Amino acid sequence: MLRIYCPHCAEYRDEEEFHYAGQAHIVRPADPDACTDKDWGAYLYFRKNPCGLHHELWSHAVGCRKFLKVIRDTLSYEIRESSPIGGKTAVELSLPPSMPPGSNDS
């Protein structure tokens, strides 16, 4: 079982408390009225499926009920980092990740 750090609660919690909410950094079309059906289809349904680090949104559904951004390695399923929405992670800033106190062990 994964242990995910919730930056809002400031503690590691079991994966069962969270719900996956999709890929992070999806930009809504600036002018929805000008979008074609193909553009809307691409926005709504097509996501990246990388081999390696993936930026995801998760909701702490059973805890604080807030959303957080998680960087997860899709090969090992290891969670590298988590941050509040809008916050920058060390991975995004190209810095060595700094894990908060505690352990990310299963």
C-alpha cells in the first residue's frame, strides 16, 4: 500500500484515504466557443501515459478533502513528492526532492 504525504494535513496517510483525480497541469481552452469537437475531445479525453515521472492530482477524500499534486514514477509506483495545488515541487524546480518528516515506506 502506498503512503501519501498530505501537505495540508502535514502527515503521511494510507492510499485508501485518497482518490486519484487525473493528470495535473491540464489547461482549459482559452476560448471554448472557438473549439472544434476534435479540440474538445482532445481536452476531455486524451492524457499522457508516460513511462517515468507523472504529475497527478489526488484528493484527500477521507481526510482534509483538499486536492494535492503528486509526482509519481509510473514504473516503480513510487511517490516522489507531493505539494498543494499551485505549489512548486523540487522536481518541477529541478532541485533534489526534500521529503517532509516521516517515512514513505509501505
